[in-house]
Amino acid sequence: MREMSANENNELPRDPGGLAPALLFDLSGRVAVVIGGTGVLCGRMAEGLAAAGAAVVLVGRDGAKAQSTIQAIAAAGGSASFIACDATDHHAIEALRDGVLREHGRADILVNGAGVNAATPFLEVPEDELDRLIAVNLKSVFLACQVFGGYFVERAGAGGTGASIINLGSASGLTPLSRVFSYSLTKAAVHNLSKNLAREWASLGVRVNVLVPGFLPAEQNRKVLTPERVASILSHTPMGRFGEPDELIGATLLLASDAGRFMTGHELVVDGGFSAMTI
């Protein structure tokens, strides 16, 4: 029996050149702005972006915290720099955008990963703590999407290339978690905002996705990881362990690169199976 052709089998013709993994994930010539890049998780994500060829701009309040990441990227032959910025301030984000454009002439990837946590019982949450979590976890994402998104949209409308925005969500943004009431509500709002923006900008090639880490111990959550909490988390995680920061790199590159060019409005979960469990 003769073989059926692709058209006879109702398959679309394939471009062999478009299937090379190295090319799909290649970020050479692109500039990635990583807000929260001085932290553990976003620092490793930044290293992954640089390893794929992107010029990386780490953004945070403390430049000293960025030095180890900058040195690691440089040692691997990559490009990285630091810009100090209060991500909760609109004018500071505008200055950040302008600084990136002056330094690199473009921006293509935005990672919003600034975050703080608190485990205060709901009836005891003070207003200043609530304000702080909303500002760092939600307002910073809103402002960066507004400022950099405006640049991405204007560039795309003028016939330029698209862009990728990756907002860090949380397992608590999918399903409320106990003990972190304020944190959960801010992350749920980030998920909602991301989907709204994805819908608005999809036709322009400006993609907005949520990267959802499971439980990866970092500065912001160590204070809430009591022995009892750890036991509860691990018993609810099919893989039976915490994640490692390196395990976010693959998902980051998928969302940032042409490998994920048809992905927008998506919540990409990296949690060892935590969200697959019920009882």
C-alpha cells in the first residue's frame, strides 16, 4: 500500500527548519527585563534567559544582591546588568523602561517576579501589611505591564515584533491556601490581570502568561514553612519534595521564546503535582 501524503492525511505541511529545538528556544538578540531578579527564583530564571542568548537586566532595590547572578551570567559568557528600581512606583518603572531602552535599544521579555509573603491570621492582618503585599505583589505587576506593555503594543502596532510578559503567579492564585490570606488574594489578582491582558494584546503578538511555581523555598516563604506546614505540603505533593529554582528555567524559556509563540493567557504550573491532588 502506498503511503499517504501529508495533505491526503489532513495534516498541515511541516517546516523542518522550524522544528530545531535550539532555534525555537534561542533568545539571541532579545532583551529580558527581570523585575525581582535579585531574588532566588527570578535570579535563576534570569540565568536561564541569559544562557539562551538574551541580554538580561536585573531589577530590584539592592544591587548587592544582584552581583552573584551577574557574575554567574558573565562567567557563562552571557550579558547581564542591574538597574535599581522601586517597582511599586509608576515614575520609577517609567525610568526603568527608559533606562533599558537607552542601554539596549529595545526590550522583548518582561518577567514580573517581585513578591513578599505573610502568614498573619486573617482577623489580625494590619492595614499596613495588607497595603505592602498589595503594592509589591500586585501593584508592581500592574504598573510594569502598563508601562512596558504600552511600549510593546506601540512597537507591534508600528510593524515591530511581538513580546512576552511572564508574571509569576502562585498555587494560591489557583486555589486559596490556608494561612496566607493576603498573599493569596494578591496572586489571584495577578492571574486575573494576566488573562485580561492576554486577551487584549493577543492580536499584536504581545503574549502574557502566568508562571505558577509550586513550593520552592525562597526568602519570601521561609517564614511560613513551619515543620507542620512542610509535612502538610509534602504529603500533598505527589513528587514528595520541594522544587528547586533551576526547575523553573525550562518553563521560563518556553514562555519567553518562539517555542511558546501560540501560548497566551496560560497558567503554566511547575509544582510537582501539587495542584493535581484533592484528597
